[in-house]
Amino acid sequence: MSEEKTITIEVDGQTLEAKPGALLIDVTDAAGIDIPRFCYHNKLSVAASCRMCLVEVEKVPKPIPACATQVTDGMKVQTRSPVALAAQKGTMEFLLINHPLDCPICDQGGECELQDVAMGYGSDVSRFVEGKRVVPQTDVGPLIATDMTRCIHCTRCVRFGDEIAGMRELGATGRGEHMTIGTYIAHSVDSELSGNVIDLCPVGALTSKPFRYRARAWELTRRDGVAPHDSVGSNIQIHVRRNRVMRVHPRENEAVNEVWISDRDRFSYEGLYSDDRLTRPLIKKNGAWAEASWEDALEAAARGLRSVAAADADQIGTLVSPTATLEELYLAQKITRGLGSANIDHRLRQSDFRSEGPAFPWLGQSIAELEKVDAALLIGSNVRKDQPLLAHRLRKASLKGAEVHFVNPLGLDLHFDANQVVSDLAGMVHNLAGIAKAAGGSKVLAGRVSVSDEHKAIAKKLKSAGSATILLGNLAQSHPDYSILYGLASSIAESTGAALGILPAAANTIGAALAGAVPKYGAGARPAEKTGLNARTMLESPRKGYLLLGLEPGLDCANPALAKQALAGAECVVALTAYRSPSLEETADVMLPIGAFAETSGTFVNAEGAWQGFGGAVAPLGEARPGWKVLRVLGNLMDLKGFDYLSSEEVRDELQQACAGARPENDLDNTTDGEIQASAGKLMRIGEVPIYAADALVRRAAALQETKDARDAAVARANATVAGKAGVGDGDTVAVVQGGQRAKLVLRVDARVPDGCVWVAAGVPGSESLGDQFGEISLEKV
Amino acid sequence: MSALETLNKDELFTPEIRAEIDREIAKYPEGQKQSAVMAALRIVQDDNGGWLTQERMDEVAAYLDMPPIAVYEVATFYSMYEHKPVGRNKLCICTNVSCMINGSDKIVEHLNNKLGIKWGEVTEDGRFSLKEVECLGACGGAPMMQVGRKYYENLTPETLDSILDELE
């Protein structure tokens, strides 16, 4: 890019360089000159409605708003002249006319923009003696508390809904004195990014409901962290009081989360303090759980695993959650391999392992690059709910004119324009094969596919776009034919020149691959000397000893029934866990309490491969200890070499050395031409993992579980044809049956679910007894 | 999915109303259907006995591909959209300066007594409702009122009686 011309302006006697057309307020902000504002936000459109940023500009007869004024060469601005000050003071007086000034009982008190600016720019005393306006209380759902009497009508929240969340839920109804911000009719605000309006609101009108009346801003210590749920790795600030996480705020990082975080990242901290947190080590004796000292519990765990390994090391199987830290994952694989086994995996929800997949998978591009694509093809992805901030980037691309296509087993509610190709599971493979053939590359399934005009159009767009990407989402990764989907996707990428990417499901999915938590690759994603069983085969041919790190077998595995059966039959199951999950109580022999999110130091590797480290914000609850420490001691007790770390940084440094030279790459020649496993003629389950069921922490976050997204997950969904065949209708209670196991659910008739499919969520209570996430299922009338 | 998203555009309103709204939409450039929101609300309000319900506003939103809240904003901003039932004849009495000076108070008092209703109320038989409005630009004929699309000027209690008798 050529060097852009700059112009010179003068603000308060200071000479500033600026780009022509830049907003005056952006130029002064960059120079550290403070101009008060309420409605202006650099990520939102300019409203210029609050008038707080009025400044005096030479040769302009009246004060003008800095947020809506473009700089011009030679402009002379006064932000503190008598005219500017009088304008600001007058505006402040008007803004306070209807404001209740109830700061002592307002949650925003102490971190309120109105309070701060009133101190700096307002009068001591108001001349207003008339009655103030009062707005009746409204309920907008479990996450946001409202006190609209405090609202100053800046409309940041309204613009956020329109421009960022892509869902206009709030608006300004009425006019003049009677104008109020709200939903008008009583309903909840349901966007998965809704919590950001709490940060945007410059007053106490929109505050956090779970945090309400819990603490004052000045009592909180702020510690940097990284969000633990999706693969964005949003930068957050954890606010702590007396060793308790009180709330979570976003931390600005333009390359990752900009200034936003998803509701899941914001409100999941509540799950830290659920009643079933494990705070003391437990040992199962004669079928009953008993509390034990750390010494006894660690000894029992080490003895159990060592005795299994001594007889046959291959009988050890290690299942790790991809939400664990890099350090924990690295030590877990070090223990497993140290014991002589190679059975370790983090791909708990994957069921098709016919091809191993890339050693070091990734998004295929940086997160910021996603908003610059001209065309995208997403395969098996509900990106809006699974990686909300990646969806936000794609939405930006779409608004700029990018064409986005989905090949999915269900229709999505999206917040941007996209073409959705919806079919059953087998149909997905055929559709993708059609696109691959139209793109002119593939040998995969080539002889057996028909190419539709839609396939041709998608292939053509991917080819002609300046920058295109093909992304495999959570649903694809759990698909019974993932290896074929991957092969087809790579073939399309190869023949169209599009970047092939994976949308990793969990916070540390990529980290787990780097840490060597896979059976074929060791630390640093180097081919392992000895290869072992993957997450599925470890359960299909049950092991005698299992080491579990951070997972709930009934909710985190692709096939919970299979997982529970395999674990129940084992001689020794050692679980490092933050929670007393029912499925662990059933199947484990020793439970070691480890620190959850915010309670341990560590590192997550996000979708673009960035290592983001964090310290522990609070000490683990009760006797729980950071996972890496527990694994270190476990390694030592089993006389394994190289477990004498003093800090998690030492663990990380060791892994970092092993990772030297490792480059993320979704290799393109990884093609499989296997048989399609998803049966076309039979009824198949679409076992999507809903947004608030993704991991153990968020499943326990009380407020999130009351949201519409969570409530909508507690049903079975089928279209009218499928429901009609089973003789059931909307609202009926039905039994879904998988492998002899039944779960009773209310049926919703939903046209978005394709023929031959029933949507039954995975990872939610009630799904523990069911089988494969994407397996055969039947629907019965109760 | 909310009930709204399941609304089928071809089944909203009656064919006549759809045609009328489509005529309004056609006045604006392609892709700017929402510009017709005020006209659409007026058409729908007229069809609905002079007032808007939430369902009707939601239908307008669905028809024009707008978020419902954006329609509520418009419908609550302008005072000529009604959100409560009105009489078959909505008597809009101006009480602004010129009318007030020329005795609009007496007109209002007369109506209060004669019809037994106050601002915003509807007579029991549903024939009349009263609405206080600001200047309608007919100061030359003050005091005045608007009923439907017609202005009645230089009102006195006597002329008012005969006007009311003529209104069904």
C-alpha cells in the first residue's frame, strides 16, 4: 500500500498529524486529548446524539460534535475554551435532568462514565426542579439487569444489536420525554453476544444480572486471563474479590476478540461455584465414595495405574479434555507415554478416525483474515453458536459482500446472509462431493456423484473469489464420515485455491495436538515412536486402566453409553476433575480435585495457533490443586523421569522447545475414499452440542442455563414429515431410542431439521444414556 | 425460532392490503422496502378499525423484512398511530395556541359532557373517541378538529352537535 497523505490540525495549541477524513474524536483519542462522550464508540456507527463531545472549531459559528466531524487540513480545535466548556456543561446539565442520581444503589457506581464525566464537566448543583421521568422495570432475560430510568438514550446498545450482534432486539420507542430504550414487548434479549451491551452502556441502565449487588468496582482486583470455551481464545479480565471470581470482562485484543466477548465467556464463571465442585480427593471403597487425603488418593491412583501398566502397558488409556491447559495435556501424555502406552486422545467427540487428520491443524488463516474473505464454504458448522466471534468476523465479511455457503445437516438461524445447503448426514457427503467434482479436482467419490447447478455455483465462486476459505466445523468433526468430508474439503481447497481451515471446537483443541495428546503424534506434533488407540477405539476395545483429565464421560464423549460401559468395566479409573460428575461417580475409582478455569496458570493455543498464557486468578477451591501440579506429583509417584517442574512455565518451556519448527498445516493430500458410514435410509440423530453445553464449566453456569439458547436445547426436533411418520406432533412427549437406551423429550416440529433426521442435543442432561452423537435413532410415541 | 420467522409473506393480510402495501413499496428504490413502513402501518391501521395491535405490527415487520422492534419504534414515535382501540370516529381536537385562544376549552368541555368520555376514551357504543392533538395548521379556522380525513373548522357547541349527528 502506498503511503497515505496526512494533514495537520491543531488541537488546544498542539499540532497533530491525521489522515484526511478521520474523525476528530479518533485523532484526539490517539493523541491522548480527552474529549468527553457517551454515544460515540469506535466500533459502532456515529449517532452524534448525546452532544457531550462538543468542541469549538475556528471559523465554525457553533460548537460541533467531535465524533461526527471529519478533520480537514489546518483545522484549529479548542476542547477547553470557554465556548467548548459552556457547551459541555450545558449538555451535562440536560443529560442529568432525568437521571435519578441513585449512584449509591447503582451497580455502575464507581465505574460509571456518566459519574466520571459529571465530575469533570458538570455543575455542582442542578437547576432542574421539575419532576423526573420514571421508566417501569422490564425483564430482558437472565443475563442483563435493566434500570431504564437511568438511561441517557445514547443508543449504543441499540446500535450494537443492529451492527454487531446482527439481531436488533432493543430499540428506542416513544419520543421526546416518553422515549424509552427496551424491547417494547416483554421478551428476553437472546443474542449470544448480548452481554457486551453491559460494557457499552455508559450508565447503570444495563448491568450484569448475575453480578448485581455482589461487589463494588473498587473492591475488585483485575487479572488477565483467556476465555476457556471456544477456540477464539478471547482475551478477558477476571475480576476477583477475596479469592472469588466475581465477574469477567473483555480485554481488548484487535487480532483476537477485538473488544467483544461472547456471553458464554462472560457468564460461565458462575459454574466455578456450583454445588458439585470437587473440593477434596475421593477414593471409591467397596462401591462407596470416601474422602481421602491427597497422599492416600495420589498413592492409590499411582498404584492403580502402575499395576495395570506393569502387566500390560497397552492396557492404559488416557482421555483428555481439549479444554485442559497445554501444560496439563503435555504432562498427561508424558505420563501415558512414560508408562509405555501410546493410547491418548483429546478428540472425544470424533467418531470417524479412518484418516488421522493433520498433525498440527488450524484455522488455515489468522482470525482477522476471516473478515477479509470474499467467499467461504462452511461444512458442518453452527459457527454462530459454536465460535460466536469467528461468526462475527464472517458476518463482517458477508456485510462487505462475501458469499458464504453452508453444507449442514440442519438449517441455521444466522445473523448474516448465507446460502444454506441442508441435507441429512449422507447427503452432506454427496453435496460436498458434488462441489468437489464441479471444482474439477477430486478423485474422491468421483464416479458416484451428481453435480447440481448449486454445486457448480459454489465451486465457481470459490474459484473466482480473490480470497476464499473452506472451514470444517464442530458438526463435521463429529460426523460419521469426517475423514471423507475432510478429504473432499481438501480436494475442493486444492482445486479452487481456497484456504482449508478447521474451526476447532474447544479452547485448546490445537494445543492438545501440539502437546502430543493424540495417539500418532508426540509433543510438537512430531510422529510418535509408538502409536496407540484413539478416543474411540480406546472405548470400543476397553482398557483396564484409564486416566481421565477434565472430562465428564457421560457428556463429553461422542458415545456416552459406550464410554460409560468401557470405564465401568475397567480395573482402575483415575479422574482429574473439577466436578463430581454423575458419570464419574459411577465409573471412576479415584477422583482428584483440580483447579478449573481461572484457578490455574497455563496456556491455550487458539484457532490461529497463537499461544496465549495466563496466570491463576484465584486459588483453586477447597483442597483442589492446579492440574499440572497433580500430574507432576503423579508422575513422580510412578517413578517416571522428568517430572521435577517448579512452575507451569517450566512445563511450557519444555514443550515449546519440542515445538520448535512446528508449523500449522492442514495437509491437502489427506484423502480417504472410504464407504459412507452415515446410512441414508435410516433415521439418524443430529447430536449437536448446544452453545451452553460445550464443557463442564458452562453446563453449570446458572444464568446461562436459563437463556433461550439453553432452554431450546432440552427438546427433540424433527420436521413435520418425520414427526408424522412416527405419529407424533409438536409438543408431544416422545422417547428417543438409541441402542436400547431411551430418553424422554418433548418434540418440537422444526422445519430446519432435514428429512431422515432427528435433532437430539448431546452434552445436555438426559443425553448421558444415549449412543452416538450422529448415529441411528428411533422415535417412539409415549 | 420465534413465531415471526414462520410467518409466510404470501399469507399475511388480505390480497387487497398486500397490493396496497406493494404499491407503496414500489415508490422506493429496490431493496428499500422498509421505507414503506409508515404507509404500511397506516394501511393496516385503517383495516384494523383505526388502531394497531402487536400482531399487526409484527406482520408489517415480517412483510417488510424489518426487525419487529424497528416497526415498534416508528409506530410509537408518530402520534397518529393508535395502540389502543378507538371509536369509529376519532375526534382529534386541537388545543394548541390559536384554538385555545378561540375557545377550544369549551369545545372539549362540551364533548366531555355530551359523550361522557375524556381524552383517550371511547364511548360505550364505540362510535366516538376523543384525542387531543397539537396544531394541524388550520389556525385560520380555529377552533378546529379533525375526524378521519376531514377538517371541521370554526367550531361552536351548536355546530359540533350537528356534526356529531352526521357521523355514524
